[in-house]
Amino acid sequence: MSKVRIVTGSVGASEGLVEIEYEIDDLQDLDGFFSKIATIQIHSE
């Protein structure tokens, strides 16, 4: 993943709302991420 952006307190949104955006280089990068989290027990269910 090349870029990460954290957004909080947007106009019209709850002040407790936190958004995290990830910009990926390609779908292979995304597939690698999903493969990695699949090894974590709670995500594999």
C-alpha cells in the first residue's frame, strides 16, 4: 500500500467517526493483503 489517509470530524458526520482510506498500487497488492489477514483466526471465519 502506498498511501494511507485518516479522516476525522468531517462536516455533516459524527465527530466520533474515523475513516481510514488505503490507496493501493494494483489488485495484486490487495490480494496479498487479503491472503495475509486470512491467516489470522478471527478473519478466517
